[in-house]
Amino acid sequence: MTPKAAKKTATKAARKTAAKKAKAKMPPAPDVSAAP
């Protein structure tokens, strides 16, 4: 896996975790759709 692909995967995983945490606290937050 290239460093670029690894970074993309890590970012995706981090975003997924963040979305899961946000969902647990409250309904879907705008930060999910505002993600780059």
C-alpha cells in the first residue's frame, strides 16, 4: 500500500469513528457532510 493510500484509509477510518461518536451523542451532525 502506498503512503498516500494508507493516509486515505486512515482518514476514512478516523472520519467513520468520529461520525459514530457524534451519532452516539446526537443526531447526524453537520461536520459529517462538511468533511473535506
